[in-house]
Amino acid sequence: LAAGDRDAGAVDVEAALKIAPRLPLALVLRGSLRQETGDLRGALADYDAAETGLPRMPELFLNRAKVRHRLGEIAVAVADLDRALECDPDFVNALAFRAGIRRQMRRLDDAVADAERAIRLDPNCFDARKTRGWIRMEQDRIDDALVDFERLLVLGPERPEGWAGRGFARYVQRDGARALADFDEAVR
């Protein structure tokens, strides 16, 4: 939402909650607004309150997982992602986010499995390709990592992740001039 739309949306959500303080969808929307503004504890409270009325809403669990991850509650974040995927086994965003967290936890086989499933469901899933590319780098599979980083440049040439990934892969391949050019693009 644009800032003006977000402000109007916040007013509408608050009005709905005055009429029905436990309206689950309004709580999810307010949680999202709080999450965007950095009120993570408030967002978490709203998501928790909404869960009773929306026990099968995968987006609720993904949003709550993102808040918990930002709060450093990694294991609980993964549990929320598991719940999201119980609701919708093909929820690409939940698979991609869980892949990133599992990489962070050093559960690389699980992370690759999640990333590859997300990519099978959506070949243009930026975050899943990014995670898989970096895992391939860690596994010294540089050529395979380059495939993912090249795809990131097609999907989001304005985003730094593809440039940085490809630059690092080229650096490892001892292609310093092209690595520097990619790093320059990454910081533009």
C-alpha cells in the first residue's frame, strides 16, 4: 500500500475493531500494518489474537513467522511456517522463507529441499533461488550457484542480491575484473 492508502487502511481497521474488537481479519490487517511500522510485539499480539478465528489461514502463519524471525524466535518461526504449509502445502512464500531460515540454522539439506520445491512451484521465486544459490556456493558448486544468481538478475536486475551473488561466485572463480563490476552494480 502507498503511504496514504496505508493511513486510510489503518483508520478503517481501527474503526472495524471498535465495532468488533476480536474481528480476526481486521486483527491480521492491523498486525500487518504494525509489522510494517516496526511494532513487532503489537503485530505478534494481533496475529495471536486472530489465530482462533482463522486457524487455516496460511498468510497469518507466514506473517507471524516473519515477526518471530525478526524477534530472534527462530524455532517458533519455523513452527509457524510448518503450520502455514499444513494449511497450504504449495504456499511458495512459506517454502521460500522456511528455506532461508533453515539455511540460517545450518539445516542445508532441508533448506535445499524447501527451495527446490518452491522453485518447482514457481520458477521465478526470487527468495528460493537466492537461498539455493548461496547454499550451492557453500557446497562449492560454483557453476550451479551462477545459474541461480544469473536468474536473479533476470527476475530483479534492480535488486543487489543477484549482483552480489554473481560477483562472489566470479571472485571464487578468480575472475576479479568481472567480480568487481558485479559488486559495483550491487551497491548502486
